[in-house]
Amino acid sequence: MSQRNSITIQTHSTLETESFGERIGKALKGGEVIELISDLGGGKTALTRGIAKGFGSADRVMSPTFTISRIYTSGPLQLVHYDFYRLDDPGILRHELEESFNDERTVTVIEWAHIVQDVLPDKRLTITIDKTGDEARSFTIQYPQELEYLIEEYK
């Protein structure tokens, strides 16, 4: 794995979490991979809702826990949101993920990615979310230098 930098961001409400995600979404160019790590109810969907909004999607963002994936569009780009919580084996989705990673018009957001760690690219933003209160969250963001532009304003 390449050299990864790390920063920590705090939010105090769901609205702040979505706003944080929106700032990341506005910086997206296409081709990025974002891995979200947290316990159930940690704020992954709220963060993704903000990312999709900042990305320019007007679609309603919902957790893909039961559908495994959802696609949100913005002009020529798409954001594919995966949730592998209910899977023990990714099966054919492993190939779908690899295609998504290699498509410069696709941003990939993955929840519960431990099941596909072996196919995740080194060039990804990894966001670990810890609950610090009812709505307060601590986000530890690990990133390679090539993706620093996604969190530039927090440095």
C-alpha cells in the first residue's frame, strides 16, 4: 500500500455530517473510491447523502443495505454506492466493483468493504466514523497524496 496521510474531523450534528460530505462531493472529479467504515448507525448514509449532494445529484439518497447498490447521477458522472453488510461473499459483485474502479466517470462509495479488501485500490479515501454523541461524529480520514484535493480545506 502506498504512503497514506491521515486527518481527523469532528461534526456535532447530522446536518454538519452532511455538510462535511457535501464538501467532499464538490471536489470529486470522477474515478475516486471512498471506503466508509463504522458501526451500524454510525452516519455512513448521512455522509453519503452529503457527498451525493455536493457531487451534484438531486436523487434521494437511501442506504443500499437491502439492494446492495444504488446509483446517483450528475451530468456525465455517476456515484455508485455499495453496501456489503448482508454479504458473506461478494461473488460476481467483485467484478462489478473492479469495473467501477476503472471507470473515470464513476465515483465509488463502499460501506462494509472488509469483504472486498483484496480488490480495493490503494488510491482510495478511507473514512472511519466513530460516534462521539447522539449526532456527534469523529471522522478519521486516510488518503494517498493523489486524493488530498478531496479534503484540502481541512488541512
